[in-house]
Amino acid sequence: MAKQTLERLAELDDKIKQLKAQKQKLQAQEKKQERTQRTRRLIQNGALAEQYLNAQEFASPDFEAFLQALHSLIPNLNQLTVEAKQKASLPLEGGTIEERVVVPDEQM
């Protein structure tokens, strides 16, 4: 009986090791996918910022200073960002993107 119990415990220990290895592998895959998605988003957003802000000639520190200055000029930037995200998820329905951008009254 004791031998069977010891064998069963060893089998369970092996199974635990296998499950832990599978868990680590899945966690690593998830982290890799998240990093890939983040990298893609950063590249796409950076390219859009460069395109629409005509920032092709900026060095990184200069571009950062430019963005900080731009940020300080736009009150309620966080609220504008939230509203833009909400508008972007809606269909255009024949309108232009400019018609969908909400500008607070104090900026007009």
C-alpha cells in the first residue's frame, strides 16, 4: 500500500510540474501578444502623429517638447480624447470626420 501511495504522489507531483509549465507558457504567450499589440499601436499612433503634425523633421526631444506645448494649449484634452473615441466608434452616416469632432464652447 505504501508503495502505491508513493507512486501516486510522484505521479501527482509530475502532473503539478506539467501544469505549472503549461501555465507559464500560456502566461508568456499572453504577455508576448500584449507587447506585440502595444508595439503595433505605438508605431501606428506615432506615424499618424508624425503625418498630421508635420513632424517628420523633429528629433525625439523636440517632438516631445512640441507635444507638451500642444497639450498645454488644449484645455480639457482628456475629455476631448474620450469624446473622440466615442465618436470614432459611430458610423459617419454621410458626414465628415470634422463634423463629428466635438469642440467645447470655450474653445470656439
